[in-house]
Amino acid sequence: MIDIHPDQARTLAAIVALGSFEAAASHLSVTASAVSQRVRALEVAVGRPVLKRTRPVELTPHGHAVVRFARQLDMLSADLAEELQPGAQPSLARLTLVINSDSLHTWALPGLAAVAGKVQLEILREDQDYSLELLRSGAAAAAITTTAKAAPGCSSRRLGVMRYLPVCTPDFAARWFPAGALADTLAEAPVIVFDRKDDLQDRYLRGVSRKALQPPRHYVPAAHEFGEAIRWGMGWGLLPEIEVSEELKRRTLVSLDPAAHVDVPLHWQQWRHGSAALDEVAAAIQAAARPLR
């Protein structure tokens, strides 16, 4: 059995959070030498390196596991303090979550608002296809992800499916798709893409043509501005159905193909050994996700 001392684990977490041994020493009110000794003792206990001595420092896979343990320990300590001193004024737990822009923009924020008075939140915005890496590394306690299989040390629950529809303005459709959104016109019509990780528009294009289509692209990396770029007629793009359903009824936006859509399954993954605060956030997210398919 590997015996990890809490001070050693918290020291490693401080090094990673602050970027250096010296900054961690200042934060922990110990000497840099003491920080180095704790890391060496930790690596002896683990039997492998936990850090790459680069600038800034990088964690090894074993280091990620130790940092996750340190942060889970802090949450459990907060729960214990509240249980042992029920009459004391509790300090708000700090939680880091990874949420993709579209979820944050459309449905997740009301759920988080419901628990905002009970917890301090740091929200990291990352594409749902990449968010799991931040959870595995210990940088976040929970994440919205497309992956159903639970990451090591985590639990997973299904939230639902976000359906995306390919849309544009009526004027844009009249100019670029007079005969419909066919492969040859989609190869020429400008498209709005969130960032270089965003594959949604290309997924739709692959469903239209076996040949790879490379239309002109505008990159707009913010959920609100992404939609506004489409509404201003800069190009077509995929927007969540729950965001554009009323606009489609009013025909301020039109679908490139009423039968076309791209479905993205969403799952909530969180540390299995979390805290009461994390469980409350999870319940709020689950409730807020009810509009999803």
C-alpha cells in the first residue's frame, strides 16, 4: 500500500497551481528546500517521478493522480469541518468545473446559479470533446464531456443530447443556396467555425459529401458572437436547437436542410470521492439539463 502524506500531496498541487517550487514555498510559508524535500519524499513513496522539472513544471501521469488526491482531500476536509462544527459559519467550498461554451450559453448557467450561494465556482471553458483531459489531470473536479466511460477515479452520468442544426439567414440562403444546400454550393459558401478544435460543421459537411469540402471559414471563438456572426450573414453554421427553435419559427433564421442535424451526447463526469458541495452542483446540473433530448 502506498502511503501518501497529505502535506506532500498538497505541496505538489501548490507547485502545479503556482508554477514553481519558489512560489509554492511562499504560498505554504515554508522554505524552497522544504518543498524540494517533500517532493523527493513523495516520489520515494510513489516509486516514480511525479514532476518533470521543466519551466513551467509538468506533472507525470502519477503526479496527476496525486494532485487529484490532494484536491479531493481538501473537499473532504471541508465536509468534515462542517460536520464537526455544525453551528460554525461554513467557508464556501471551491470547485473547478469544465463546461463547453454552448452548454454554458444555453442551459447550464441557470443550474449553476441555483447553487452559487453555497459554493465558489471556477468555470473552465473547453470543448466537450477535450474537457476530460482537465478532469484526468486533477485541474477540475467535474466536466461536461462527450465520453460516457468514466475516467479513472470518476463517476459518469448521462445528461442528454444537444442537437445542432445547420442554419443561416434567409438572405444568405437566397444568395448561396438558391437550389438548396448541395455539395458544390457548400464548398463555396462561407462557414462560421468556433475554433480549430470545432469539428461540428465538418461533421455536417461529411454527411453531405464523401469528398472533403473546404469552404471559406470565419473563426469566432465565443458562443454569443458565434451566433451573432451567423445572424449578421457572415456565414452558415451549426447552432443548438434549444437556442434557435423560435428564430426558425419566425424565419429570422432558416435551416440549410430541415432534416439535417448533428447530435452531441453529453455526460457529467466528476471525482468519485468528491464532497457534498460537488454532489449539490451535480444535482443542479442534472436538473438544468432536462431540456436536452
